[in-house]
Amino acid sequence: MIKHIWSILCERISIDKKTNLLSYLTCVEEVTVTQLPVSSPILAFGTLWQTDSPSQEKLIFKLILIMPDGSEKVLFESKDFVLEKERHRTNVILNGLTFDQTGTHIFKMQKKLKNEWETVAEIPMKIILQTETIKSKIIHNSEN
């Protein structure tokens, strides 16, 4: 059986070509913006999967973004593929997402079991709108 081990949302992924070691850089939990809508820089969603039966099981997964108002957008859906080894990493690069709502956005990872989708991870990212008044207070307070 294929099992989800962990997922992470970050800005960059670095893979060492010689050792295949992986670094997830600048993890993202919250973003402060000065206006909406805003386009994000590149984001990356990394996941580690594990199987007891390498070369025998197929995985299909999808990544969904749930906005604060409850609307959903499928960001990525994989084709089925066989996990050749006991552990397998999937990295989805999210280039130029547009956010037009403040609040908590949920990145939901699902895997397909038979004909049903199972949620295996939900990673929140909060968007905060910083108004001019708040910016003035922050600047004023930092000068004292």
C-alpha cells in the first residue's frame, strides 16, 4: 500500500545531482501583501511517499488549492505511475499563482484509491493584506 509520509510548501527545492539529497528552502506559512490580487513568486509543493511493494503499485495524486471562500482549483493532477523504490518524492512547481483573497488558503494533497480520492495532507498558507495605515504605524513605531 502506498502511504503519504509528509508534504511541505516552500519557495525553492534544491537537489544535489551527485547524492540525490534534497533541500526544501524558505518554507511558506504566511505572506503579507500590499494589494490584491497578487501573483506569487514560484512556490513548490514537495511530498514523500512510501510503499511496501516497490514496482507493483501505481500512484495517482492531485494538488488542490482551497481558497478562504471555499472555492477550489486543481493545481496539478498526475498520471498514474509505478513507485519503483520503497520511497518516492514528488515535487510540484507552482509558477505564478494569483491570489485575490485574504485569509487561509489550503493546499490539499489527495491520492486516488480505486475510484475514490483520499486527502492525505492539508498545508495552510495565510495571505494578509497590509494597509497603508498599518504600514505607517509600523514605520512610526520602529523609529521610536
